[in-house]
Amino acid sequence: MHLKLAWRNIWRNRRRTIITVSSILFAVVCALFIESLERGAHNLMINNMTSFHTGHIQIQDYRYEDEPSLDNAFLYDEELLQEIEQSSAFIDFTVPRIEAFMLAAGDDLARGAMVLGIDPDAEQKLNSLEDRLTEGWFFEDGDGSVVLGSGLAGRLNLSVGDTLALIGQGRFGMTASGLFEVSGLVNHPVRDMNNQLVYISLSDAQWLLSADGYITNLLISPQRLRDTDELARQLKAGLSDEELRVLTWEEMLPDLIEALEFDALQTRFMMGILYVVIGFGIFGTILTMTLERMREFGILLSVGMQRLKLAAVVFMETFMISILGIAAGSGLGYLILLYFYYNPIVIGNDMGDLFEEFGFEPIIPVAIESGIFAWQGFVIFVMAMLISLYPVFKIIRLKILDAARR
């Protein structure tokens, strides 16, 4: 009975109800948009670093982190791979790599470069590297060609079909040098990496560096991201080689974690200010609605309606209006976020260059996650419920004669 009466009351004055619902809708959309921008930026940073650099989980020699040298590479064979695959059912695929810093030279120019020996098929699964080709084609395993970051190619004045010379030191001090045809150019999302990366097939890199059968890093991708920590725990328990260690991306990128936490604190501060503004906005509409109905409340009390029942009906009205506002705001917010998800904001000019300088793509993406909608909806709902206590308090304290004079 009370619910039916409350539902009828909120539509007796459609204009007042629409204004109140709109204020809650606006609050939800703003909160969703800010939270989604922050989460989207963080996800982009994490995805770039894990896909192109560390992976979500990495196996390496225990000495490699402190001394990233080819001398601290480890043997990668079928026996090790089988042991890893039997350790956990959460593994999706593995990505072997061998890394070395060498001198890369064209006809006239030379630059320091990071040579990354990869399995093209595994790398494609991890980060869709072939989709980032700007010129040429991707090499086949062992075909004696390389793919350069477009920034490095520009610095060396090289293009597809030219010859690249690599000179450096292989495993245990062996001389490493070779000539390779440039088969393609790739646009790496991190500018520093784009300016120094040379991709080469794993077998060619092992031959060049006198490291047949050895790799420096084995990246492991979980089937689901939420299983990362559990997968790492199972791998640590399943590996028999005590010289190998298992690291998650959080352990390999502590500086990134600190930066994300600091950025999250800034966003929480901004959200706190937004919540204050939202709270006053909702309170203003509820206050106006209450003052407009004081005479109505007085008449209802004078004809014998109990204060608690009237207060309960008004509270239900606010509850329904809050639910309508949150539902409408979530729906509109989802449509807005869906548009920006497929059409992220592109940052141009000097600001875009600044983003690239710090290793970020010059875009502002959004994240569409159920947790964002649930949390923001809950916060706005709690705020609305607390504010709705104001008309309840006014009804309980209302003097009938004073209300009748309004």
C-alpha cells in the first residue's frame, strides 16, 4: 500500500521528479566518466608494459634481474617446457625471448639498440605485434631478416630491403656480429622502445649470440588475468630448477605500481570534491521538493495520517527517485563510455608529444568494468539515502499549524 502510494506521489508532479532524477543522473554520469578515464589510463599503461615488455608472469635466472647479461641466460628445452605446462592448468601460452644490447649500424650511422629474439607466432598472441607493421612484412623463424622500430630505422636512415649490421658481445664474451636484411618496420607504442628495438627470430638471435638453446626470459600468459597470482604460486611450487625464479609484473615494475597508486590518490581526491558537489546538488533538489510540499504534509497530518507512515512514504519516494536516477545515469553513462571506448580521445600537438616522451600512447581511453558501475551506483545511492533523511526529519518535527500557513 505504501509503495503504491509513494509511486503515485512521485508522478503527481512530473516536473519536480524529473528535476530530481536528472540531478542524480548527472551525478552518476560524471562519477562514472572520471572513474572510467582513470581506470582506462591505468589499464593502457599496464597493458603496454606487460604485452611489450615484461609479460604478466616471467621466468628468468635468479641472477638476471640484478645482472641482465647473456651469461645469466637459461636452457629452454622440451623438458623445461613440459614441466612448466604440467605445473598449472591456468597457463594460456608461453613466449620465449632472448635480449641483448648491441650496436646497430646502417651504411653511415650507428646507434645502440636492444636486440630482441622472439618467436613470431607467440609474440603475435601476446601483443599483436604484426598488426603494428607500418612497412614491409614480418620475418619467418630463421630466415635471416629483422624488423626495426620505426624510430630506430629513421635514426639509422634505413628502410625495408636495406641491410642492418649488428655488432656486440655474445654469451661468455664471444664476439657477435652479423648482417641482416630489414624486412619490415613496426610502430612500437612506447617511444623509447621504438627508437632502439630490433626484432629478430629466436633461432637467428641464438646463433648470433652463441646461445643455442638458451633464452633470457620466458613470458607466461594466464588464461584469465585474475589468475595471475595463483598461477605464479603454482609455477614456483612446480619448478625443480632452483636457479629459476618466477616473477609477476607487479614485482618487476614496482615504479609503475607506485606511480599508479599516486595517480589513484589524486583521482580519489578529485572524486571527493565531486561527491561534495554532487551531494549539495542532490540536497538542493530534495530541499526544494520538501519545502514545496510542507503544506501538503500539514494537511495529511491534520486529517489523521500518522507521522511515521507519512515519513515512510516520503522516504520510499526518495528511494524510488534515487533508483530511477541511478539506473538512468548508468544506462546513459554506459552509452557514453561505449562511444569513447571505440573512439578514444586523441591527444595532439605538444601534449601528445609529451605523452609519447614518457612512453604512453597519446590517447585517453576509458574502461568499461562492472565494478565501476557497481561502486559509483552504490556511493550515489548511499548519499541519496542519507540526504532523504532530511524530509523524514522535517515531517517528524513538523508543526501542523505552521505548515498550514505556508
